[in-house]
Amino acid sequence: MIVTEDKYLGLAADWHLRIDGKSGILYYYDPEGVIFHQLSLEKVVALLLMDGKNRLSNVREILSYLFDYLSESEIKKIIESLFTAACDDKNPTCFIKVSDTPTVSHCYDLEHFINKINNAVERDNFNLMKGRLAAPLNLTLMPSNVCVTDCIYCYAERKPIHQKELLSAERWLELIDEAHSLGVELAVFSGGDPLTSPAILPILKRAIEKGFLFILPTKTFVSKKLAGQMAEISMQKVWTQISLDAISPVTLKKMVGIDGYDQIASESISNLVEAGLKVRVNIVITPLNYFEVSDLARRLSEMGVKRIGFAGYGRSHYRHNDELFLTEDQIQFINEQTEILKNELKAIKINNSTGTRDFTRMSPEERSQTWKNRAKCSGGRSSIAIAPNGDVTLCEQMPLEQEYIVGNLKTQSIAEIWNSERMLQMVSLPMEKFKGTSCYQCNEFVECQEVYGHCFRDALFNFETIYSPPPACPKAPFGLRMQ
């Protein structure tokens, strides 16, 4: 992005800025995923100055005044790096808006932010790990492990938890309040089916009141009354997700394990749309239903659904069937149908995440490239998962076993668990634990642990232990097909 000195700059409305210790996080939320950038203090202040009323020349001058230890060339470099990142291909929207005239911009109180940064306490454990946030960016909330269906593709453990062991409704509300005080604004509801929790409406209401952004996934029947109650607590501000995988009742029963789900899902969608709520439908695609998804998408568009997600079957650690993986031809078919549907159904947004993650046959070159471009693990670095009984794990797919639990929110706060020794031990596993594997004494070990994060989920699912290289690593043994 090339910007002249006389242009007015503003921060785009869909992007959010949060102070994180002595630095900041700029993030964008979309139902299909979250993008975030970690920023230095100087870059945070530069963005705060982009309030729609300051020209680029004003931003430079104020930065030079506030950070008088920086040279002109260093100030220029800071601004140019922001411009470079602003319209990166990975960003769905450019986070810096440029105008010839002053504009109303998504801006923050500069003085409040600077005071917050100045008052931040530098913690030793925060400095130990590059990329680990001072507080979570995202929480996975699991108010219930109960489901009304028994889907053949379910990835959740759904470990039975006695009613007496569940977190109280009051405690859930306290946790949302605490998360908000820490600057958390993003959540993922999971489980089990969240709508099976008796406390779900108060939880949703409090989350919305605190400005959380999230999707509520469910297969529970949403009656007109329930849809109305959801509208009353302003669920229009977020997304409700109904899973519906096929048009044929016969196919659908094979997928979800109960009779009549086609009617349950269809009526739920109609009731939610009628109540003014935003509805996304997730379609899990297997060889059983791949040929039905085009007709299903057209039907959903007619019903008022605004977003559809195509997701290929993925391996479950708790129940799995190789026959549910899509073939290459079936994936190609879905890709072709997606493009046809995108051109045909202009009023609906379709996200296609089908593909393969097969660690049984990747060539050394493929593994090397996959490893080089791997995503960073968010577990314990920017997110945690909260089970129905208050147990905290780094990933919702990990078993609820003591070995993987980092604390319990019945007796601890989110901040206490986030900063605990137990948490730090899990997010930075000692090399000694990896004796006998290619990780032991590997010269990339520290980088893997502290920069990218160790994917203990993939390691466990493929090799039955977290103390193993994940299957994407070129030095790992051949693993399993995951998708």
C-alpha cells in the first residue's frame, strides 16, 4: 500500500485492538475463523492515531514526539510495515482505511490505551515464550457434554459428567465477566450440544452483553418460543449454527443416528430465520452424502440461511471409520460444485474447507513444505477450553484426563490458570520427555515449542503420546490420515 502524506487514515470497523501486556493484538473475527496480528507498542500507538481525522503526516509527527528515541527512518519503517500487513492476502479486509477527507473511524481512546500499557506488569513467564499472549484471545466454552444426536462423524469425547460436578450457572456468568475484564471478546461454544445446558440462555445473554463474538452450534430443536427467547437476548448480533448434512431422511439418519432429524433441523432454521437471527449451516461431507450437498445448499438458500460451511470428514480420536473419508474424486466434485453454487447463490456465503491431511503417504518434499507453512498452535498460547465441570485443557479435542488438565475453574480464576506453572509446563514441554524420538536434541526443538507451539493433539491422535513429533514434522514417523 502506497499512501501520500496528505491522506487521512482510519482503522477499519471490523478490526479490534486489544492491549496485551506491553504490546497489542489486532484481530478480525469471522464465523469461518479468526485472524490476529501481534503488535509492538509503537505499532499499537500508530494504529490508535489512525482515527480518521489524522493525516499520515500527523501520525508521523506524533509518533516522533512520543517515541523520541526512534529515528525518522525507524518511524517510517514502523508505518510501512503496518501498511504492508494491512492488505496482506491472508486478511479478509484491509485494516487501514485511506481517505482524501476526514472520516468517522473505528477509533479508541489513546490516553486510556497508553495508561493501560504503562500500567501493565511484565511477567517473567510472558517473556519466556514468543507469541504467547498475556491473556487468552479466545475461549472454548463447553456448558454441556450431552447431545441429542449420535453423529457418525462426531470428534468430541463427550465424557459423561455427573450433574453434581457441573459448573453452576452463576459460576459460568462469573467466568464470562472475568474473561471480559481480561480483554477476551471471542468465544467458541462446543461440547456436547450447548443448547442442552439448562443454563445456556443466561450464559448467552451475559456473553452478548459483554460484547463477545461467537457462533452457537446446535442440533437441538429450536422451537418458535426458544427462537423468540434467543431474539430477546440479542442473539441477532452473533451466529446460530444448525448442522444439516443431507436432504434424504435415510441418508440423514445414517449421519446423525436418529429418526426425523430433517424435520427438526428444517423447522429450527425456519424458526430462527423468522425470529430475525443469523443462521449458518454446517454440512459434514462423507461418501454417504457428498452428491446431495448442491441440492441441499439451494434449499438452504431458499430458507434464508446466510452462510454455509462444507467440511470434509475428519478423524476422531473417540470414534472413527476410514470409510467416511472423502476420495480425491469426491473432493474435486465438491470443489467444482462450490464454484457453481457461489455463482448461482449470490445471497449466501459458502465456505469450503474440504481437503486432505494424510500423513500416511506424504513425500519428504511435501512434508517439508507443509511443515514450513504450518499454522501456530493456539492451545495455551491464545486459547483454552473449559469443560462442563470446570476442567481446563489446552484443546477441546484432548481427553479429559488428569495428564492434560491444567486447572479447574471451580476454585481457580482464568488468570490464575493462564499464568500457572502447570500451564507453562504444558505449553513448553521439556526436551527430556521426548527421549527416544526425533524431537530429542533436535536443533529446532525450542522454535517448535515456543514459536509455533507443539501440536499435542495431532501427536496424541497419531502416536498415542503427546511426547512425540506431530505427524506433519518431516522427522516424524508416518502417521495417519486426519481428513
